Amino acid sequence: MEFVQDIAGSLNIRPQQVEAVLSLFEDGATIPFIARYRKDKTGALDEVMIAKIQEEAKSRKEFADRKAAIEKSITEQGKMTPELQGKLDKAKTLSELEDIYLPYKPKRKTKASVARENGLEPLADLLLKQEGDPDLEAIAQTYLNDNVKSVDEALQGARDIIAENVNENAEARNGLRKLFENDARLESKVVPGKEEDAQKYKDYFDFSELIKTVPSHRILAILRGFLEGMLRISITPVEEDALDRLDRQFVTASNTTTPHIRKALKDSWKRLLQPSLETEFRTLLKQRADEDAIQVFAENLRQLLLSSPLGSKRILAIDPGYRTGCKVVCLDEKGELKETAIMFVHESGRAAQSEYLVRDLITKYDIQAFAIGDGTAGRETEMFIKKLNLGLPVFLVNEDGASVYSASETARQEFPDQDVTVRGAVSIGRRLMDPLAELVKIDPKSIGVGQYQHDVNQFRLKEKLDQTVVSCVNMVGVNLNTASKHLLSYVSGINSTIAENIVQFRNENGRFKSRKQLLKVSRLGEKAFEQSAGFLRIKEAEHPLDATGVHPESYHIVEQMAADLKVELQVLIGNPDLVNQIDLKKYITTQIGEHTLRDILNELKKPGLDPRSEAQQFEFAQIFSIEDVQAGTVVPGVVTNLTRFGAFVDIGVKQDGLVHVSEISQDYITDPAEKLKLNQKVMVKVLEVDMARKRISLSIKQAEEGGTTGGKARPRKEVKRQEKPQEDLSNLNLNDALSALKKKFGK
């Protein structure tokens, strides 16, 4: 298998591990399946390392394909030599390959090619030799013809040839490339006359930083300003340093040829080398910034998808609004829409009517929690509900992307008879119940946790985000009898067509009772079954292991374990005391190793365990708009986005504040266990409020040191679940009050 040794060396793992992973990929295995169910073959490599192996193999294949194409081109030109082949064989990077190929690359007409056509190449060779002290004017006279009419034209043509030869010299390009890597600076200036329009790029009106240190967010910001025509940019080292490097390589004497050589070197630098290398490094900087931004987005998306679910509860979900009212929907435990309504809680004359509606719906559907969108009027709607003292938990739900979903084809198929506002409210409610199941229906770019996501390579972004969604879905597992086709399509081994077929089979035949029934689904063959079965759960299945993460291929092992313990299989599952009595060594075979067996035991102890924690309530400070925010106060907030330059925190005023990386406690940066996470609850100190630009500067570090709110800063811990307030029955009629008391205390 190609590249195995190289990949193993670059990733610092054993060649056997690389070979095992690549072999599994060739056999159609997915990353989640390999990471979860083939640990014995890979040496327990995790998803991250398996993905790196996949990317390294892809990169090396691209290199090999390009090398083969170059070799073919040079051979067809009849110019391949053993020496040239040796250089190609030693090349390690694509840029090295391209440097070697440059002299042989078909090119359009250039100054040098015209000079060669005019017979000036021997004159250029004579200059490059730099031997003796030749009379160049006399020699140049001998090259005059119908196309070369003067000595100056002859010498200029010779210098054009030298300039191109220098540009195509692999050693020269490689040396200058190192100069760029170490000393080149990214510089930007505002385009004259654009100062007013380019205010958002004000930090880059006169900017300069070494390219080896400039962070990704600055690169992307500057490139966006450049593409919008607001900034001029350059990427270059100091010209004198570049010319000095070329001088040391090409100037070998001091005679009449020297001034011509140096003119040619300067021309080569300014006209050919510098623009070419600047383009190359602009591309490299963009790629580097893209990868960093995509990685940030993927990390944030993973945390968002794995947000704490409330679980199967009856939800009253509200999409808040002022003028058009609040859209209200009631959802059952499965997220099915039961009723829709509209209320106007922000009009004083209609508040009582809205209160009656809410109380009526709570009673009618035995509502267990409120989900309120955190957009326009969200905080005010939350306060209205809390003042009713209903004794139910109230959650503000991030509604980024809900409007995108509500107008999508997916939403139209789910709710063809409802308008976009109702669909949006349903999405808000379902997000509270299970963020993962709902968010997979939305394009990740619309969720709002990225960094310059519209500026990066879109193909690479989609590839990485899809990989992240697949990882999260398979990590949590999917209920085969309730999952939507969108959620199913991210399960290992299942594509959108098979997902639709699963839902259709379920609709026609009723709920799945066994994983084996999957084999009856159209187009779901043995390979798809192998890849997907372990990630699909069936509650109350015919076989008790169908509700766990144990793969069907290992059922016989667990059955043998139960038999050896002389207990029923159902008794073993979920019984840690019995599981701890199992001696793993008895069950190790050439096919099943210790890694797989340990996973099985862990699954038997806590079958079908959801790795996510339960959703917690959170209380914002009593501030509702940016005008209420005062510098120096310490307030609670929720982390909504993480970037390389800091964290955005929602403090309940519709405009997220920024905690610059310098204002984040060192523990959060250096200690993986303390690292900031999306949706984490933190205390922040308000440093500055810029009303003109609607910006709020915050500090976590200073919040820990104290501040003013009428109270002291709390320690850096998650805000605990709020105690349920005592239910106020004073506004209810007698029958309703009796019903509420019965519900609370029993008959």
C-alpha cells in the first residue's frame, strides 16, 4: 500500500495502524465505524487521527498524480534525463515539483522567448559565464538583425533571457521562498478615497505584520477588504535582502558583465519572482487561514450539536415578536405539533388575554417546560412568562438558523399547511428537546458559530462540517423509530436515499422491533448494515442488545458472558455488579481483542447512555438593551461563539459582547479541563460600551476579581438550575386552583 511509511512517520504512529485504517477505508468503512468498532485493528486510534490518515493519504495521492503528469510532459518533450529524474524523485512538496518543472512548462510568448527567436541566447550565455573582461558593445554588434536594430536592444534581449532563467532556477526560487517564510510581511493600506466606506477595516488602513505570525482572522479580514476594493495589500520581504540573496548565487565575477547581470537579477525579482512568490504565499496564507477558521467552526459546531438536551418533554414554544405578536406552539414528547396560537404579550391591553391563553394551553397539554426564542422581544417575553409564576422551567433558546429552517424545503415537507412563523416556533421547541436532532436540518453555516465562514474554501468547509455532524450523530446514537430522515442520513453507512427508505419502511410497517429488520429496507445491504447497526437504537426491542451500542456482530459474545454468569441477558444489561465479574481474557480471540471487549463491558454497565448532560436553566441580569449596560458591572452570560481572538458572550441585550483573548483567564487557555465551551455560563465584567458601533467589551479575568452590580462576582462555575418558584394561585378561579393543587400535592 502506497505512502504507509511516510504517513506513519509524519503522524508518529505505527505503519501497521496506517495500513489497517487505509485497508478499512478501501473496504468502505466510515470514520465513526472504524473508531468505534475496529479498535483492535487500528490500535484504538480516535476519529481525529483516523481523519488525519485519510487527509494525508489524499494529499500524497495528489502529489503522486502531479509528479506522474510532470514526468510524462517532460518525457514527451524529449528532455527527460537521469539527473532531472533524480531531482523529481527527491522532491518532497508540490512547490518543489513545480519549480523543477517550470523551465519545461508550456508557456505563452514572453520577452525571453522573443529574444531567443531573435538569436540572442548565445549572448545571454556569454554574459552569464562572466569570464574575462569582454567588449560587450563589439560583441553585441554581431547580433544585430532586422528584429534587433541596436546594441542596447541586443543587450536588453540577453538580460530578458537571463531574468527568465533566474526565475526558473529551482535553487533561486527555493532560497527566496525561505526568505518569504521568515521575513516577508503582510502589509495593507486603505485605497485612497475609500476611507469613509472602509471604516470596518479601519484597523488595517496602515497595517504590517510578519506573515509567519499574523493570525488567521486578520488574514481573512484583510483579504476580504482587498476583494471588496477597500484595501491594497502586499506580501514581500525587503527587496534589498532578496537581491542580495540572488547576487550571492549568480554574480561570480566583477567585470563588464556584472552591471548587466545585476540589472537582469533586479528585473527578474521585480517582474517575475516577487509577483509569482507573492501570489504563491497569498494562496498559502489563505489556505492556512481557511484551515484555522474551518477548524474553529468545526469545534464550535461540535459543541453546539452536543448541547445539553432537555429530553422528551411536552413543550410550549414561543417565537417572540412585538408588532406581529408571539407565535405559540405546543409540542408533545415526540416533538409532534399539537396546537398553534398567537398572543400579544407586549400590548398592555392584551396581556390578560395572553395570560389566559398560556394557562389554558398548559392545562390542555400538561406542558412541562417553556422554550422561548432569544431573538427580538425574547427577553421581554421571558419576563412575561416568569411573572405568571407557573412553576415550570423557562428556557431561552438560541434561534440562529431557525428562520433558515422555516423557509426550507425540509420545513415545507414537514409542515405544508403552516406558515414560516409556526415552523420557526416548532424548531425552537425541538431545539430545546434535542439540539442535535433539530440542528442537523439546517445548513451549519447558518447556525452562527463560525469565523469568516463565507470567506473560506466552501468545498473544504462543507467537507469538514459534514464530517463533524456525522461524528456527533454517531457518538450520541439515533433512535431508529423516531429519527427524521435528516438525522438518519448522517448515520455511518446511510445516505439520504437509504434514510428516506428507512422512514418509508417505518411508515408502511410500523415501528422497528429488531435491528435485523433493517436488512429488509430497500438498498440497505450487508455493508450498510455493518456500518450503521451499532449506531441505531431500538427501545423495547425483541433483542435487548438492540437498545445498546453493542454491535450485532458481538451479540454472541455478550450472550456467552450471560450464560457463563448463569443469568438472563436482560439481567446482565445495566447491572455493573455482574459486569464487573466478567473476566475479559476468557473472551479474547483472533477476531475480538481487548479494546472491543472493554467497550462492550462499558456499554453493558450503562446501556445506550447519552453522553450529553441535561439542559439547565439560566438567569440573565435585569438588563434588556445595550443602553442598560454600564461599564464596571459584573453580569452573568452565556458563551455563544469562540474564535482565535476571543469569545462572544450573550449577556441578554440582543448584542453579544466580546471577551478578547487577553481578558480570558489563563486557566481557560492552558488547561484543557477548564477550556471555554459553547453554551458555558460565565460571569463577565463590562469594560466598555461603544454605542456608535454597538459593541460591548467584556472581561472574564476581571469578573473573577470583582465588580459592581449591587452584588459580588460569583466564582467561575456553571450557574446551577434555578429552584422552581412557588406557584401563585391567586389569579386562578376556584376550579383551576383546585386542579393546580391536586397536580402538585395529589388527591
